Amino acid sequence: MPDAYAHRPVLLDAVLEALRVKPDGVYVDGTFGRGGHARAILERLGTRGRLLALDKDPQACEVAQRTFAADGRFMIERGSFADIKGPMQRHGLHKADGVLLDLGVSSPQLDDPARGFSFTQDGPLDMRMDPNSGISARDWLAEAAEADIARVLRDYGEERYAKRIARAIVRARAQAPLTRTRQLAEIVAAANPAWEKGKHPATRSFQAIRIFINRELEELQAFLRNVLDVLAPGARLAIISFHSLEDRLVKRFIRDQARGDIYPPGLPVTQAQLRPRLRAIGKAVHPSETEIAANPRARSAVLRVAEFIGETA
């Protein structure tokens, strides 16, 4: 089946510059999507280079296998980037020279109403990146307590009207089951008293529920705990975030790993004794006005890059 939903890789030039792809290097694309970044990495790899791609979405894995099946340098595994060590070990890859994450939902997932991510197109209320695993948004909203719905909307969507919207959802589901994305979008819009200019009133609520259903922040935290164990000295880590909560986690992680171990105030220690493991590379990178004009979904993207210093004694 042809892939009907196009995908434009975000910040492609900046990602390639950040990764500094070596022809014989080993790279991991933890969020294959539709392969825009992966294709560009492969174009820079030589015959001895390797690219391992990961994705939870079975449709993305099908695209990967169909597109790159004949390329012996490429490997795809269905699963989360949270456990990056497992897939690398299974494919005989000991250390990576570069790791890329492009977080959030992909354009094909948003554009396909059947996936249940969109508040502008009607579809089943699902929102799972892996539709064969976990609980759907429909099933969670059918049973969740009002306080839990409000907490998710507040904590993951930074929705100021979380309590009001949660109350409206619980009231609506008592009248009829919530099974469609348009149903939910209309409920949220009606409960939202102050629409942000240029933004659909259901944006924050849909984003929050999606992040919760897919455990996106928890998986990012697990990845950050594991990734340093698979990086070779001098390897680059590049992470694109689309949500302030994600970017905050990445920024804090790079800052903490660049600072090194924490000692009591006033204790004289050398830089070597601090044992920093990362070096921040430049400042956060945002898309240009030209890229945003060509791909409006890139407008909230933030790329942060770090280099692995290596283990110190």
C-alpha cells in the first residue's frame, strides 16, 4: 500500500550538521517516522556504515522495510527508543557515533483520520502510536476520574481550563460514549472560554491526552537514562522537541551531564573530578521562517545537540 501521507523532515540541514555523519559510522534514528532523516543519513554513509532505525508505529516499520529492504547498511526494529540498548545489542552494534530523536507525532499520523490524533478531521478516538498496544484515548476517557483527566490536561497540555474541560468531558460521556475525535474536539471547544488566537481550542487537550496515552515523557526520561551507555567518545546526540515539557527535560539533561557530579558547596574539586559526560554544542536551533512557511508544523521545533565526552576515571 503506498504511503499516502507525506512527511517533511524537520530541521534536516541542522540535524545533518549536528550528527557529522562519518562514512563508516554507526547511527541510530530512534524515531524513523517516514524516513526523511534516515534517508539523508544513509546518503552520507559508506559501505561500512550502519543505521539502526526504531519506531513503535507498525505502519512506519512497513514503510522502512519497503523502502530500504535492499540496503544492507539499514536495520529497522519495531519498538520504543526508551530501550535503545536492547535493539543495538540484538543487531550487534556496540557503540553509536550519533543518535537522533525527532519527538512527537509524525505528519502521517496526524493526517490519517483513522489514527485518531487529529482534532480537525473526524476519526476513531485512538491516539496510540502503536495501535496494537496499550489503552486507547477512547477507553481511558470512558473510565478516568474527572480529577485524573484534569491532571493530565494540566500537567501534559499546560491547559489553564483543565478542570472545566474535564468536567465537560465527564458530563458528556454520561450522555453518550465518546468514540470520535470530532466529538471530543467539540466538547473541549465548547468548554474553553478563551480561545487562543490562531490555535484550535482543542490543541492543548489533544496534545495532553496523546502524550499521556503514549507515555511520551516517561519514555524520553528512560531514553536519557540509557543513551549515554551506547555512545562512543565524540558521538553526537541530537534531539528535536515540539513541546516545552520535552525540551525542558532535554535541556536539563544536557546541562546536568555537562556539569558533572555534584559535590558539597565550597569543596575544592577539579574539572576532571566532576566527570562531565556531555558537552553542549551551540545553542538551541529553531526552524527558519522559510522552513516554517514550507512546513507550518515545524514552527514549534527545537533542536538541542550534545557531544559525548566519554567516560573519565
